[in-house]
Amino acid sequence: MKAFTQIKALAAPMHRSNIDTDAIIPKQFLKSIKRSGFGVNLFDAWRYLDEGFPGQDPNSRQPNPEFVLNQARYAGAQVLISGDNFGCGSSREHAVWALDDYGFRSVIAPSFADIFHNNAFKSGLLPIVLPADVCAKLAEDCENTEGYRLDINLQAKTVTTPDGEVHSFDVDEFRRDCLLNGLDDIGLTLQKRNRIENYESTRRTAAPWLFNSQ
Amino acid sequence: MAGKTLYDKVWDAHLVDEQEDGTVLLYIDRHLVHEVTSPQAFEGLTLAGRKPWRTDSMLAVADHNVPTTSRDEGIEDPVSRLQVETLDTNCEAFGVTEFSMTDHRQGIVHVIGPEQGATLPGMTVVCGDSHTSTHGAFGALAFGIGTSEVEHVMATQTLLQKKSKSMLVSVDGQVGPGVTAKDIVLAIIGEIGTAGGTGYTIEFGGHAIRALSMEGRMTVCNMSIEAGARAGMVAVDETTIDYIKGRPFAPTAEQWEAAAAAWRTLVSDDDAQFDKVVRIDAAGIEPQVSWGTSPEMVTSVGGVVPNPETVDDATRADGMRRALEYMDLKPDTPMTDIGLDRVFIGSCTNSRIEDLRAAAAVIQNRQVADSIKQALVVPGSGLVKRQAEEEGLDKIFTAAGFEWREPGCSMCLAMNADRLEPGERCASTSNRNFEGRQGAGGRTHLVSPAMAAAAAIAGHFVDVRSFV
Ligand code: SF4
């Protein structure tokens, strides 16, 4: 997993609720069997005026000038400030891969959909939950201030605004540790191989029907 | 000490390890796999030189990309074809049981799991698909995971998890005639909101839930993810046990009694404490129709499109305005004035035999309205299709002007050739009305199978109760 320690980066506001994974990366791009290359189709239906399909030449697309990320001032943004329930909808990790591939390292929102939240950590994209009024204020300041950069420190669990205002956030210790050190979950879990095997053999005796196959 | 909830019981039975911060290693009994979210996981295993821990826990099927017209020609779209072929190759290479596209048991993963008895009470069931919540109808703990987690389960048979809070949604009393499981769950989401279940595992209880068939309970649990919940569950009873008996993966004769006895304990104790309780009066639920681009944007068929100007919360009003613009709807329009272009009966929410029966009962001896460009019925699995044909339901549909298709996800998400054109409006029995879900620019209204059937006949939404 990609490590995350601290970034000081340009933010972009997309302050609306229920940004779903279909909007983040539309289904036609899920046909890919790869993990990379989703960034050009991030928010495809909002970002372009023409309809997107896999394998298109990105230079042939018609960007929607109204869409926030198409504005020059947000080029290179690494932090997205959003509304409630970000990432709701499907389990597609492609949504995280698309955000990551585009260049985002963190999303700040009042709440995240559960599966998206889990997925984000796996690619080193840090989901930060801050109170709704704080998110609204950050989004507003971001819109009103060109070059609005947030300082995100995972070690300290803080987001610092350009004015020096510090907002603390919560994150599971285990996840923070994995992210700070870029640890591979599967490798860690396999260190507990014996425990898994012991559980399995006890269970196999107690409830053998769980192990039936056809 | 307070008693345990159903969720507590299943959770506790699967703990392999617990860390100080409460992160646990949870054992996974059943891993369902489909073509969209698995290729990168299989690739990850291969790259790391790892093997699946227990291939016999896995069952794979291609459903999202498959054509619903004849399968003889294969898949036309080369990108879709490659994804389905990749699943075939991976399953073969790793020794995973797969129902291939031409197998008569093929279907939507959440339909075939229960149908095969691969989903059993008390199991932990995962799949790289958010609607895995469906399987909670069996008193299983079932939830969707992302591709990295798919790989984690393949490699370790476990997941790193934190326990969620528990919510009881009790639907008390009895629903009126013509009101179905779909209406119940849409009404619940309308009540608690699409983020109302975030951080919770929901147990659905109350008389109206107990009275549902397994098909109905699956419809309800299917959409618990639409309320943001980690999972939805229904306690085990004789309805559950009767459904499982005799299915291919179900316990064999000598195990059956022990299994059934264990399953009967899978109910919340009387003195169990939930973190939150929501009570809904079943008698107050009417047939539902969604009007917006989020499943919480839903109202009764007798209602009108709401007016954002009457809403105080600015963010909410803004979301409503955006939705109405996308849906091309004016505030205060009666729902029954909304005309339709297409009708879709299918998806893992509503494509089981009971759903098809309900739709057919409305359609019998009637004709799809001329204004409807296409009315599709896509059974959830090959076995559902076969049973429907044995009952003559296909004849009822085709005589009325519906197309009778091969099983798959189809127009639920339009990854195959079935989709809405920009601006088209559809009555759909699926679970998501997000922008572009059924095709770029398409407009989705979520309804029950009976309501979709009635809308197909009328050409616009109607109260199915005035049809029956
Ligand atoms: S039918 Fe729709 S919701 Fe269900 S698994 Fe298929 S695409 Fe997902």
C-alpha cells in the first residue's frame, strides 16, 4: 500500500451530498481488468460534455467548462472537500483508483459510505471525517481563495488551513499505522496463519455444513 | 448482561483475532465472485505468488456484462468479453467453481447464492458487490467489499473489520394489499435516508417482515446498502429453513437436523439492546415511486413531486433542485402524471420467481401501452427463468408485449447492451436511481414489480391497487 504521512496540497471543493460511485467512475469504465488508468474518466459524466467510453482518445473529449475540476485554478488539486455520504453506492474500488490516479490523496467530508471508506485506505487515499459545518466552511474558503492549500498530517491527525486553523480528525489506530508505514494488509494477516487454521478446524467440527461444497 | 442481537451472535462466532483498537480478524465462510471486481484481485494473488486459502468457499458467476439476448454468439463488446473470459480463465487456473455464461444455473450472483443453498444462516458472506447485503435475509452476516478486500479474503479467508453499531428497523403490523417488500424497503429508506444506516448493521424485524417470503426478505436486505448500512439481516425462522431444504449446497441428510437446530438460535435475544430502534407502521406504507436521483427521494404513488422551495435545509434543497433538473420534473406534479419510455423488470432486487409472478398477475390479458418503447423482463437466473416458463409466465409477458430475456444484471446498470438512451425515462425494479445508472442521461424511477407492470400497461405510473 502507498504510504501517507503528511501533505500540503491544493484543495478543490465539491460540496454536495451523496456523491455516488457511479458518478465518480461510471460503469462503462469498470470493464477494465487493470488497476490503473481510471483518472482520465474520474467524474466522467460531469467532467465532459460528450459521452465517455473505454479506449477513447482523451484529447478528443469535450471538457465541461462548468465542472469544478476543469477550472485552471484547481489543476493539480490533491484534496477534495465534499458533502455528506461521499462514495455511496457500489463497492467498486475503481472509484478510489480513479481518485488516486487523478492525483487526489485525501477526501474530506462529513461522512463516507462504509465500503468506500474501507477501500480508500487500501490505496493510500485518506478519507477524513470533519463536522458538516467545518466541511462547509472549508469548501467556502476554498472557493473564495485561489491557491487554497490544506496541510494534512496523519501522524498528528490534523488538517491545518492556510489561516493556521487546526482541525483534528479521528482514524483507527490500526489503519493509521498501516497507512503511515505503507503496510500490506494481506502480509500482516498471514502472520496469523496459525490462528486462522485453529479457528477453521474448530469450526469444521462444530458446523461442518459451512464447509460443504458442491 | 444484556442478551445478544442476531448480529452479535454471527459476529462473535467468526472472530479469529482481536486487536487492541477493536479491529478484528473475521473469518469468511462464503465468498461469491463476479467478473467486474475480481480480475485485479486474482492478478494481485498471482503477482504476490499467493494461492486462494479455500477455493471451496468460493462460487463465481459472470452477471454484469453478459448479454440477455441469445448467448450462442458470445459477447459482442470486446471489452466486456475480455472481462468475462478473464473470470473463466482465473476460475479455471485457481480451481474455483464457476457457473459459466452458458450454464443453466448462471444468473445474478445474489440470486444464485441463495438459490443454490450456498448462502446459509449464520454464515459470513462477502462479494465484491455492495448488494451482497441481500444474503442477510438468511440470518447471515453479508456485506459488499472492494477488490483489495476480495484479494484479502482469497488469500487469508478473513477480513479486517470493525464492528458496526446495531439498528433494529421494526416494521410493525400488516401491509395492505398490493404493498410489497419493495415498497416496505423504499419507505424505510425514505424515512431514514440514504445515510441513515451509515455505521450500522440493520436487523429488519416486526410482523410485516416476518410475514414476508424469503424472496421478499431478500428484496428488503438487498436495499439496506441503499440506506448506507454495512449489512441488513433478518432472523431465522421456519420460512428460512424451509427455503434452504434440498438445495444443492445445503447440508446433507445427516447434517440437516444439527444445522437446522443451530440456525433456530439465530434470532436476537428478547433482552438484546440495539444502538438505535426505528419503528415503522406497516399499514401506513403505500406503493412507492422514486422521483429523484437517490433512493431516499421517494414518495407514495398517490403523492406529488416535492417542492425544494418548501425545504429549509439549504444543502438538501439544493440536492433536490439538482435531482429535479436531471429528472426533468416539475415540483407538485402528481406521480401518476409521469409518462415512461421503458420498463425494466429485473435486477438482484426483484427478479426472483415471486417478483415475476407478481408482475405477470398484473399484466395478464392486458397490453403494454403504445407509448412504451421497450418493456423488458430479465429473470434473475437460469433456474428462475426455467421455473417461470414452466408456470407459463413467459407467455403472459410476451403476449402483453414484454421482451423475455436471458438472466443477468442487464438494465440495472447497463454494462451490457441493455440501456436507456439519454433523456429516456424508465420504471425500474432495480435498486439505484443515480444519474446515468441505467445509461448516460437516463432517468430511473424505482418501483416494485407489480407497480412496474402496471406502469407498462398504463404508459405512466398508476396505483397498482386500482388494477387488482
Ligand atoms: S443486478 Fe444491479 S445491483 Fe444487482 S448485482 Fe447486478 S448490477 Fe449490481
